Amino acid sequence: MGAAAKVLIWLLMTIFWALIGIGLPIIIPEKIDNRRLIQAMLALTAFFCYTFWLCTYLMQLNPLIAPEIKVDVAWAIVKEWQS
């Protein structure tokens, strides 16, 4: 995946959660009794979901632990896939 694709994914997810966290609380009707509570819930939900997504996405870009494979398994894979 190229750098442009990574930036595009990050930008789309940022816009998506910004719309939920900023856009939805604005359109809550004033007639609702618990308007402020609903606005706070939407904003906090968007913030924490975005934070969770961002941490997960960044950890996948540079993993700390790589998968380990034994030498004999690697040779078996090479032998099978070349045929």
C-alpha cells in the first residue's frame, strides 16, 4: 500500500468521525430534554472510537512482533509453491 493510500484512509476516517462527533451534536433538536447529554455522548463516542481506530491502524503500520516461521516449514512452502 502506497503512502497516498495510507493518507487517504487516514483522511477519510478522520472526516467520518469528525462528522459524527461535531456534525451530529449540532443537529440534535432543541426540544429534546437531554440535548446536552446526547451531544456529549455523541462527541465522546466519536472521539474514543477514532482514538481506538487510530491506535489500531498505527500499530498495523509498524508491528512490533513479526510472525516467526521455522526453517523446515519455510523450505516446505518454497517447494510446494514453486511447483
